[in-house]
Amino acid sequence: MMNPAEILSATIHHGQEKIKRPFLEKAVLGFIGGAMISFGYLLYIRVVASVAEELGSLASLIGASVFPIGLIVILLGGGELITSNMTAVSTSLFAKKVSLSDLLKNWLIITLFNVIGAIFVAFVFGHLVGSTGTGDYKTELLRLAQAKINASWSQEFLSGIGCNWFVGLAMWMCYGAKDAAGKILAVWFPVMAFVAIGFQHSIANAFVIPAAIFENGASWLDFAHNFLFVYLGNLLGGSIFVAGFYSLGYRRQAREQEELKNQE
């Protein structure tokens, strides 16, 4: 496992690589990222709805334990997720390795195609296949969507911060792990934690709420309101609470390590 200063340097590099991708790569990988995080939530719904009611809140923990598959696929198999980019590209910006305009272009493209990927999964694999449209699965979907929609804007915003603090840490530690098993564990526990707590992820919500819309359980206005405030919270959580704090905490050590390497 890398030390935190080494992880900072690795994250800066990854942020630069994200900026360098041409539009088509960003679009395709953004679509994959939105789809994979949605498959994770679809799995959550199917698992939680199948667990015996007698288990109570333990059902949510079981569901949270399977949700991370989406981010694991993205970080190990390939894909771009805006919540991760909020951390990685911000880290590169703070290191003055990318420009603000490059960051904003990256965020815009990845966000757009993440949402397209999420809505695609909601419609095709949720609605058309029937995975979220019948019985206990539909009940669980609508319960989740209404809980998100009925939160106040301040709850959505603060929940978004907490979510991407965990997601940013998952990405950060994944970059620091040196083998596949370490990367999986690094992603698994922080992501499981944010889901079990109930924090809100903007792209996951871009699956859940549209899936509820397709089952006549929500409106597009509900989605737009929720997405805005959760997205802003995610942005603050990733760019400040992870990228900003760790840049301040370890940039001196990272600089010293780079100087030592250059002297060797």
C-alpha cells in the first residue's frame, strides 16, 4: 500500500489522465460509469426486497454490502464516474497540473453521460425487463425514491457531502493499493458505509428516481430538484473534503518524495 503522499501524487496523475481523454472516450466511459453504478443499485433493490422482513434494518446492511460492485467495476475494469472525478481532477487542479476550464469541461461531459447511462439502465433493465416494476421490488424502489425526494434541500446537500467524502476516500485508497484484492477492499468498505448510512449519490439517484418515474411513482421535477442539491453536496464532499484536505495535508511530503526520486 502506498503512503498518503504517494497516493496524492498518483491521484494527481490520474486526474491529468482523465483530462487528456478525447471526447469519445469520455462519453463512452461516462456512460459505462453511470450504468455500472446503476446496476449496483438495482442489485441493492433486488437483494433488500428479497430479504425477510423479520431481519429489519439488517436488510439495508445486506443491500449495502452488494452495492459496491458498481464502483469496483468502474475503478478496476474501466469507467468514469463524476463523483470520483470531482476528487481526482480537483486534486490535479490544486496541484496546478490542469486548468479550471479543463476541469469544468470534464465534469460537464462525464455528468451528462453518467446520467444517460443511469437512465438507460433504469428504463431498459428496470422498467422494460420488469426488475423494478413488480411486487416487492417495485415497493422497495418507490420507498427509496420517496425517501430521497421527501428530504429537504439542506438534507440532500449535506447527505451529498457525506456520500462523496466516502466515495472519494474509496477512490483515493484504491489508487494507493498495489493489487486487485487490496483495491477491492479499499473500495468496498467506504462505499458500503455511505449506502448503509443512507447518504445520497447524485448518479445513483439518476437511476433510482427515474426508475420510480417509469413506474409512475415520481416526477421529472422531483428528480431535477433532488439531483441539483445532491450533486452540489457531492461536489463539495469530493473536491474539498477529500481533494482539498489531502492536498493540504500531504503536498509537502509528496513534493519531497518527488525531489528524492529526481536526485536518484
